[in-house]
Amino acid sequence: MVHAESPAARAALESERSRVNEQLAHLGHDGANGTFDEGFADIGQVTAERGEVDAIVGSLLETLHDVEHALAKLDDGNFGTCEDCHQAIGSARLEAMPAARFCIDCASAKR
Ligand SMILES: [Zn+2]
């Protein structure tokens, strides 16, 4: 497995994770507990904005989930393996998207 030991990927994933957590904290969302704290009321003053913030938080949580998942795959030694066809994910794709779960073929087949 070419990607089994990939310090660069781990560093990229960990920095992505802190970036997402920071953004969530900024939005008043506690990423760890999956709840909004008291401060959220100040950010989501207008109902329309609340919906927008929910959408942003939703996509941040999705990213966080993918990043955590990729880190777990690194720990398992499965990093860089497509979860669908179990072939190696291209290194260019992994560099661009370290949290990618599927190879380019499977990812495009899903769209
Ligand atoms: Zn695949």
C-alpha cells in the first residue's frame, strides 16, 4: 500500500480539521457535541440568516466527518484506498482532496 504511511496527508487532514472546527466555533457551533451554544442567538438574529448558517454548518460538519473518517483510515492503514472498488486513489487526487473516500472513477459514477 503506497499511501499506508503518509505524514503529509495526516498533516493536511489535521489542519483541515482545525480549520473546520474554527469555522464551526465562529458560527457558535460546538463541533464535538453537535449543538449550538448560547451565542448562536446573536449570530442567527434573522430567521433567514439562521437557515443560511444551518446550511453552512451542515456542510462544515460533512467535511469534518469526511476528515475524521480519512484520519481513521490512516490509522487503519486503509488510507488512499477507494471505499467502493478498493483500488488505490490517485495521489494527485489525494493531494487535492486528502479526505476523498472514493477514487475518481467511483466518485464520478456517483454523480
Ligand atoms: Zn473506486
